[in-house]
Amino acid sequence: MEEVEDENSIINLKEIPVVVRIESEDSDNEGGLGNVSRVVMRPPGHSGKAKRGHLCFDAAFETGNLGRVQLVSDFEYDLFIRPDTCNPRLRVWFHFTVDNIRIDQRVIFNIVNFSKKRTLFLNGMTPLVRSHFRNKWQRMPRKNVYYHKSPYHMSNYILTFSFTFDKEEDVYDFSFSYPYSYSKLQAHLELIERKHFAHFKRELLGKSIQNRRLDILTITHPKNMTPGQQLRVVVIMARIHPGESPTSFVCQGIIDFLVSNHPIAIILREHIVFKIVPMLNPDGVFLGNYRSSLMGLDLNRWWNSISHWLHPTLHSVFSFLSGIDQDKNMELDFVMDLHAHCSLLGVFIYGNTYDDVFRYERHIVFPKLLAQNTDGYESCNTMYNRDINKAGSSRRVLCDVLKDSVNCYSLIVSYHGYKHPNVPGVHYYTEESYYRLGRNVVRTYLDYYRITGVVPAAEREPRQARARRRQPRTKSFHSRSVPGRSAALPSSREASAHRVALTFRDDALTSEGEGERTCHTRVTSHTWVKRRRCRSQPPPRPPPPSQPPLPPTVNIIDFNTLTRGGLELAKKRKAPPY
């Protein structure tokens, strides 16, 4: 990100009125007010310099959200979420820090003004916590978190959780979900750019109202970047709702997997062009909104009436999609919008329904393939509809505006976790779980294009990838793991950082092996050994002659076979002559 853009962003941000109020009574009328900034809560009658134990609350940072704090007693605090800018009805996302604590100080926090009652807190979801010295997010224990109707708050649902501070010099973060900021995205994209991949291209598609970048990424083989070729295009968008931070982790998993040297990524880059818009609402993300843009608008309800002044990012993306759709050399196959859900578990897809039976059956192929590759896919939550309330969403508008061959989906993942068929209970989503979901989405694209004949089913991995796989190595963190088994090896960046694993003792956040690098993973080394063939063993038979690849076609396949897990059988079956 350029320095000039930073200056413009700061100048425009100051145009929003920022007022810190501690004694306001009506939280519903606080739309447009700012976050608390280094507010120290002193007991009644105390004056002078704050002492240890007088908590200092702060949310005046990127993605921060906390509008007001009230001291109920010496150890209990009522916290008020700041509503989205220019939209006082939306109050869900929170992210704040607490410092100036006393060791072993126990507190009770009440978040009292949620705008949604039916959330995953009813099903056992808990807030996230970390400290600056122990920079790893963890979910709080369920026994310390209560989501209930409070008679002291007009019988509204409030979130109450208790916590014990264990380090005086530490700063503690509390958040609704894993934060993913605009600055983090820019830093990650700059890191990829510095590697100078020939198959990666970053461009500026437009600017937001506060002059922040709207990036678009192109990932494909270098030969596909030259104009005049027949290309198939997949478009992926994320973070149109700023509070849905899990979608940024899923999108980063997609990007990192596609630019890697994995054989699946290499094969897909040969045949497909991926266009990725990683953050559609950068202003809302920066301000810490839950669902709205800077102007208080839900951008996913305005695709049918886009304004260049109110929705500059939507205008840029819509013009880009229309250009691809009208290009004779490009065949747009997918437009996928990533979302997060605060009241349902697992991962699922919202699609469209059509009068054309052939188009509908082709439309439901990708969700069925995704269910085969993803842990926690919830088929019962997957829907194909024409809901009039979603008439302005990207999924509904683009399927009518673009060609009939385009599949428009909303891929939705839970804030909380998922249920595994072989392991009981709810398994919490982590940052690595969201990354793995992104990689599984890419694997599903390969399955889809092999079934439709775009990628030949007989195409094997490149020779370099096969040679690399035979080298001695340890289990990579990219591998898919089943919950309940040994954890995956962390990345080199995480291993090199000075981090301490956090554990909860009662309601306190403590460390194991303070001052040391701890890792609760079991590393298993797998060494590939080339066995000698016995002299009496007959020589291997030569491979059968390869069949010529089938031309790219889209045919109706046996959907019942897919749902029964016969994906491999469906791949090897010849396309019927429709």
C-alpha cells in the first residue's frame, strides 16, 4: 500500500465524527459515534491517577468495535457494541483490548446490546481471547460464558463471560471472531508480489469511498495472460460484509494454494483463469462494522441498483464481470461469493433455482462435489431458491444478468464450528480450518473440470512434483486432517515466531513453558524408501496406451451416484452422447 493512499485514508476517516461517551443511557441511538479510546474505568468517588486494577478499554484501532463501557460494580462491567456507521440497527461484531490490570484480577463482562438474538452463542459458541505476549487466539471455556435473558436489561439477550487476568504488563484482546484486517490483506498480497510469480498478477480494480484499494488477483499459467485465447474463468469474491472475517481466511487459503507448486494448482492453472477479489468492502472492514459500508448500506442488497457514488466497489466489480461475460474469448463458469453465518453450523452453499431442468442439474453439481471434499458440509442447510428478500444479492442478480452458462453461488461457513460424522460433538473452526476449507474448494474445482472434460482425467501430475514428493519430508501443514487425530505441523513463520501456547485454568489465561517455544503438535517423519525388486519377481507390465482426452462438454451425470460417494466412478465414466 502506498504512503499517499494511507494519508488519504486517514484524512477521510477523520471526516466521521468520533465522540467517546461513557454515560449515555440509550445505546440504540448511538449510530455514528466512535469507539472508546483508552477509557479508564475508575470506581465512584476516586480521583487522581488511575491505579492498577482500574481497567483501561480501547477499541480505537483497525477492526475495533466498542462504543461504551459502564462500571456496574468493582468487578462487573456492561459493554455496549458500537453500531455500524450510519446504521444503528446492526450491532454484532466486537473487538477491544483491556490493560492496566492487576494480577489475578477477576472480572465479569456483559455485552448487552446485541441486535440479533438467534446466534450461535445459544449453541455453545464462545468469544475469542488472546494477549500481546501470547499472540494466539483461543476460545474461552463454555463454563465461563453465558448467553441469557437478563431482567436487568429489559429481558434482552446478553452475553456474559468471566475472566481472570494473570499478567500485569500484558494487554488482552477480546473478539467476536478471528479478526482479519485490511492492513493484513495488503501485507499478505505484497509478500506474494515480492516472490515475483509468473502465474500471479495483482491489479487495482478501483477505490473505495475512503480511497482504499480494491484489489483483483489473476492466477493462471503465463500463457493464459496473453489476449486472444479461449479461456475459462472462475471469479471468487469475499468480504462484502466486513464482520464476516472467516471468509478472508478461506480466501487466503484459496490464494495460497493456487499460487503454490502443488500438482492440483499446477493442473488448474494450465486450464483455468482465476480472478479473485479478496475484499469488497475495505472501508467497513477498517472501521469495524458488522454488515454495512461507510454509508451504512448492506452492499449485498444493492447489486440490482448500483450507484457509482454510493457503491464504487460494486460498480467496479460489476463492470469487470460484464466485460468478461461479453468477451468472446472468455467463458465465465463460476461467480462465487464467500460469506459467514452466525446462527448455523458447518459449511454450505446457497444457489439458484431455474425453470430449465438441464441448467438446474448442472448448477447442483459443484455443491455435491464440495460435500465430498469438505469436513462438516451441511446438506440440510444448502438451498436453491428465488427468495424475494435476496433479490439484490450478487447470487440472484448475476445469474439473471450474465449468460446462462454461469453458475452463481454463495458459499457460507459458520463462525463457530462443524459436526464431523465420525467424531461426536462440535469441532471449533480455527484459522487453519478456514485455510483448509479454501484448499478444499480448489480441489473441488479440479473435480468439477475433470468431470466436465475441461481437464483431461488421464492428465497426471508434472514430473517435477512427482520427484519432489519422493524426497524425505515431514508431514506438511497443508494436509487434510480428521478432527480428534494428531494436529498438523505449523508453518515455518509460526514456528519461527516467539509464541507461547495458551491454556485455560478455571477462567484464567495461563501459559505453558513460559519463555520457551512450545508446540502441542506431534511431528511424524515419513521417509520414502525405494524398495529393491526381487530378482525372481517378474518385471512390471508396460502401462496401457493412453486414450485421447474427451472434448470439453457439460453433461448430466448420475447425481445419485455422486451423493452415494461414487465420485471416482463418475470421473472414469464416458460422457453420454447428449
